[in-house]
Amino acid sequence: MSKEEKIIIKEKIQNINVKENLNIIEWQFPNDPFVCNIYLDDNVVFETNCLINLEKVNGQINIYSNNKSIVNISLGIVFNEENNLEIKNSLIGNEAYSKIMIKAIQKDDEKSILKTVGIINEKTKNNEFLEQIKVLNFKKQQIICLPELLVYSNEAVANHNATIKNIDVEELFYLNSKGLSNDLAKKIIKEGFLNFNK
Amino acid sequence: MFDINDLTVKTSDKELLNNINLKINEGEIHVLMGPNGAGKSTLCKAILSHPSLKKTKGKIIFEKQDITNFSTDKIARLGIYYIAQSPVAIEGVKNAELIRTALQEVGHPLDIFSFNKESKKYSEELNVDKNFIHREVNVAMSGGEKKKNELLTMLFLKPKLIILDEIDSGLDVDAIKDVAKVLIEYQKNNSCAFLIVSHQEMLINLLKPTHIHLVMDKTIKRSGDISLMKEILEKGFTNF
């Protein structure tokens, strides 16, 4: 069992050492630029499966995975106004496993940047990294998705994919034909897209 | 109940339907037949104001209201229900959630107990599992399941004019019988009418339509009773 906690980022540079299994059930970000460094001890499981709402956020979350640590991130992100978020996971030990799954939408007619970086360090062995980013865009509501995978070790399994989907006319027409207005139809499509509990 | 007068429909650069006239009264079942690309599906979508189609001439009247330029959702809320040939999937959205939202929008919200009771009843009628309602809308469903799923929503919404575009595609023989039974039962218990696109003799015979229309060359070329279907099936479209 993992300990459940909230992460509230208050400092410009915030360092968190994770020494036991941890499940983050809520994230709170400041409006000022920030860097949050999360260091995982050997054999630790770090997970988070939640929906986060961001408003004018500009920051970087760096996760450092040590030997045999496990990272399991499933985030639904709703960007409100302009945001710039980077999530970086560096596998610095051996036999670590990371799975990062992010689904993101932009709520209003603004643009946000979502950058995800996976790094497998040189001289590390038997690490596994999987990253899947899905973005739903609609007209002026856009997320610029920048996935990056940097593998410096020859003994690693690394996989990443990014999908950008637009709300399509046929989906809207389908929901309209059930009596739902355009606004309600878009809301339902977005909420469905972010639903991780399938 | 429903009247189409001299309707012409275009996309941005092409005329798809020309001078369509169709009158449907309550209690009637109309079947549209015609070769591929004749405009049958376009007509169904045009009635619902599909955004890719432009009505350049004519009128559509439903229950004395001119709905020609109404938005899709407004038309649906008036009681026109459309089942597409290939219903789209909505990822992450449960049927129950969509149906309850739609019921709210059409002004017939149901409390959870009545909803569950009706869901059980309709699932039995459609011969689907009672948990069907908790699946995601048309996600990972076979062609036949999607059609039954759309019918499940129809049973909840109780529309007055039901437009079915090849409801039979993807259905096996038993499923066609299930669907026909549900439609006949629905017609018996509700003041409604049907406009159906189909070439499936079995389904047409089971439903006993009052009118058959042959759609060719962008228009309704001929109309008649069930004998027209027999003539079409004997002669083929090319001989009309």
C-alpha cells in the first residue's frame, strides 16, 4: 500500500525526497515559475492518478528514478488560459520502470505548452520507459505537445507516442442529434476524453 | 406530421439532392431504396441539418413548424431521432450518462430508480445484457451492438419521427428479428412514424411498410406500396 499525499508546490525550487511508496492524489501549483524535483529512493513506487486543473502555470516537474523504482503517472490535465508545463523523468538507476500517461485539453481559446521528456542515463541497465500523451484540440483551444525521449543507454526499453486529436464534426453531430447543444456536446466529449477510470 | 417540399441539398461544390418531395403521416412506415450514392443517407442527414450539407431550396415541415434551418440539436429536441449507418463512438462517455443528459435536454428527466427500471425493461426487449447501458457509447462494439445501442437510446427518448439509415447492416438474422420486434412494439405504443433506408427484404417484410420510395438521380423517382419493393428486387435499379 502506498501512502496518499498531496503535493503543494510553494517554493521557486522545491525538492521532494521519496523514501517510501507514495500516491499523489492532488497537485497544487503556484502561478510563479517553479521547479519541483522529486527524487525516488531505490525500490520506491511513485504513483499519481488524478485530474489536475492548471491556470497560468509555468513550471517544471523533474522526477529522478533510482534502482528498481517504479513511476506510474496517469494524469488528466485541464489547461485554463496559457500554461507552460514540463514533466521530465530521468532514469538514473538500473531496473527502473516508468509509465507516464497524460491526457490533456485546453479549456478556453488559448494555447498551452506541454513538454514531456524521458531520459535514460548513460551506463544504466535494464530500465523500461513508456510514455503516452494524448491531446484533444478544438479550433482556437490548442495545446502544443512536445514529447522528447533521450536514451543514452544501450540496455533499455523505451517507447513513447503522442496523439493529437481534434473534436470532429461527426462526434458533435452525433451528440447534437441526441438533443445536446454544441457547448454541452463539447463538454461531454472533453470529459469523456479525460476519463481514466474506464 | 412531416413534409419535405421541393428540397435541394448541396455540399460546398456539388448538388446531392434535387427537388425532393416526401410526406409522412403518423403511423406510417416509409422505406427509401436506391442504388449506392443515390442520396438516401444524404436525405436522412439533411433532415437533421448535418453541418456539411446546405439546403439551397425547399422546406422541411415537422408538426407544422418549418425546421429547414433549425440546428441539429433543436430538431432532435422536437422529436426527430436519427440512427446513422455507422454510429460514431464517444470515448470515455457511458451510455447511461449520455441518455440521462439527453433526457434532461429533451425535457423528460428521469430519476435514477425509474431510469434503472426502464433500462432493465429496454435491455430485455433488445435482448442485450443489462449492463449494456454502462458501456461506453459505441466503443468496442460490433456493428449489431451499435445499432441496438442506438435503439436503446431511442426507447428512452421516445421520438416521434425515427430515421433509420441501414439499421440492418451488421445485424445477423436473429438480431434483425429482435430489431423489427422492438420497432413494431414501439410503433404500437407511441404516436410516431418511421423513415427507413434499407435493402433488407427480411426487415422490410417484417416491418410491413406503408410506402416504398425509389431514390435515384438525386431525387425520389418513384413511390408506391410494398409491391414497388418487389418490382425493384426483381428488375434491379438499372431498369428504372
